[in-house]
Amino acid sequence: MNTFKIVPMSEEYAKQIRSNGIDEFGNPVIKQIASGLGPCRVSLKPFKTNVDMRLLFCHSPFAINNAFNQPGPVFIQADDVAAYRDIYNFPAEIKADKVNFPLTLIGYNSRQLMILTHLVGEADVDLLINEIFENHPEIEFLHARNAEACCYICKIERL
């Protein structure tokens, strides 16, 4: 059994971005046809390139404003989508595509200070998350990021 849960971007936050057309930093949201796989930060599903319409905006996945607060570009579907539901397993489509979704796991303590980074590489990301939480009790949560683009994908909380 996994010792974590996946926390996608909430449907409510995505609706707010869609309706306001402005991100949390005052930047206009950009609507475009998907030129890459993403993924959508709400559904955690890859985009269909040249088919799906997506929204690009700046997002910070942190609750505390400090030196490790890393705002950056993220994508969501332009239309409403359901949030990722299989929260006790890392998203299978991302996990299976190590070429398009090279992953880094970054661990933070309760004060939101970065205390670990780990390239996933060929490892099984679910097993690696469990191992990190087992061996590093000081880690409160992880972020999964694209190891090449450095962009935030989702939060992973310890159970």
C-alpha cells in the first residue's frame, strides 16, 4: 500500500483561473492549442497535441512565501475537467512515459524548506515516493516536477 496521496490542482482554482482570465500574479491567462503533452495540472492527463485547447498561466504551489517559493508556468485544459481521482497512485500515463515526462521529486519540510531532490529516472515513481517518505521522516510533502523544464506537475502528501 502506498504511503502518499497525489494532490492535483483543484477544480475550484482552475474555474477561478478560467473565469478571471488573470493568474495569481496579475498576468493574463493565455489560451492556445496544445503544442506539447503538458500534462493538465487538474486532471493530470497528457494533452492531445494539436487537438486540445489549454490555458497557460503562472502558478505557485506553495502556501508560504519564502526563498523556495517557485512560481512558474503551468497548463490546464481550457474546458472544465475532473480533478485526478486515483490519488493513492501516481498518474499512470505520466509514469509510463519517461521520455516525455522525466521526473524529479523535491522534498520539503513543514517550514516549506527544500531538503531533498531526487531524479526518478528509470525507477518506479510510486516505489520511490514510498521509499523517500519511509527514509526521510522530516519530509512533509513532495513536488513532482518535470526534470527538464523544471515545471511543477503536482503535490504529493504523506499519509
